[in-house]
Amino acid sequence: MKTKLTLNLDKDTIEKAREYAKERRQSLSQMVEIFFKFITGGERKEEDFSPLVKELSGIVRVDETFDPEEEYTKYLIEKYR
């Protein structure tokens, strides 16, 4: 069930947020809801993701043995040698 929420924000902040949302093809309401879910530990659903993220999902395939932590460690070792 959706409930209306009124927020009082600085005009410049609202304009910047609108631009940000437009670039990501989301509404301000979606962005605020996702933010609230994030800070309260709520569960994110597929519809919470922007159309761009949905479009890019699944493009990269990774081997099952790929370990991101191990790869990041290797990267850092090389970077700071």
C-alpha cells in the first residue's frame, strides 16, 4: 500500500535530485523509497532498481570459481607494490 509523504527541501536540492533521477530513468518517489529501504535495512525488490541497472543486469558472466575478494586483494597487492 502506497502512502503519500510531504517533504520540505531546499529548492536547489530538489532540482538536482530531479536531474539525478531523470538521468537514471527513475522518479523521485522511487529514489526516496529506495533510500529509506536502504537506511532502514528493508528488503530491496527487483522493481527498486533503475531501468538502466535492470538493462545491464546479467550482461557479464563470471566463472563459478571467481572470488571477488581474492581478485580485489590481488589488485591491491599489484597497485601498492
